[in-house]
Amino acid sequence: MWLDRLGPAEADVAETVADILSDVERARTLVESVRRWFTGSAQDRVAVDLSMTLRSVLARTAADGPGGVPTVSAHLDEGLRIDADPVLLDHALRNLVSNAMAAARRVPAADGTVVVTARRDGARAVVAVSDSGPGFAPEALTRATQPFFTMGTGGLGVGLAIVHWFAETHGGQLVVVNEERGACVQMSLALAAECVPIGA
């Protein structure tokens, strides 16, 4: 690989540039996918491994924040394949995980946890992201998935709205609930036909 021929400093710069270019391309494709959301255009769907995508999202999201805070655990079933726009799927999952991690950082570090699960439920795959944060305010529970609703944290208020739309257009739904400790956002998605047992 050409990076192997560079000195340590040059290799660091080259790797940083490569990461930036990758982020730019990801942003470009995301903007195009969101444009399709607003215009109702057709999505580019392919068979995607849900758990593999989640692992990638967890690795990238963890790298964006302070090391080890919050504590993240994942329990992901194998063989969960869905027909989806891979860019929108990645964005939806990253939104759920990033929100949970941000919420968990609002409590003392020792108490900050995020638990991510992916499991089969009949003909659907169910992704649940739980955090130990302060939970949703009463108004947010009923309006969290509405476009442009924000709790004043600096966001545009379209994150969960896009996730909600994504779930519904992929044969599922998005559920937002408070738990005894923190909150849980659960997204269900229709499994690809080859993953659905006969009679399910």
C-alpha cells in the first residue's frame, strides 16, 4: 500500500486527508438521500447486513467522543438482512446511537451507559438503543419524531424525523419511550424476504 512508503508524519497527514475525503463523500451521499426524503423520490435499495452496519456505526461514533465515555455494550443477532438504502440506514442508526451517547454523557461518567441490541421478531428486525441519561421531557415524547422539533440542543430537529420516515418506508416503525433509568428508542424494519421463515 502506498501509505507504507511514507514516513510517520507524512502517513498521518495522508490518513487524515483520506478520512476527510471519506467524510465529504459520506456527507454528499447523505445530502442526496435526504433530498430524496423531502421530494419523495425512489430510494436505491440493496440487501444490507443490519448488524454489520451497526458495528461500523458504533466504531465510528465511539471514535468521535471521549474515550470510554459512556460505556457501550452491544448484543447483535446475526443474519439480519434488510433491503434498504445503505446511506440512509447508516444515517438512521448513527442518529440513534449518537443521541443515546449524548444523553448518557449528561449524567456522571460512572453512570453513563448505552445498550444497543438488534434481534429478529418474526418478519422484522428490531433495533433498540437504550441510554442511562435523563430521559425525554413529556413534550418530547409526543413530538420527538416531528420534523423540526428540537429541545434547543443546537440541532435542526430533523434527525428522528428522518429515522421515523426511514422506518415507516421500510415496513416498520419508530417507538420512543422513557424507562426507569433513561430512555429507549426502538426501530423495527422489515427483513429481506430470504431472512423470513415460511409462515412468519
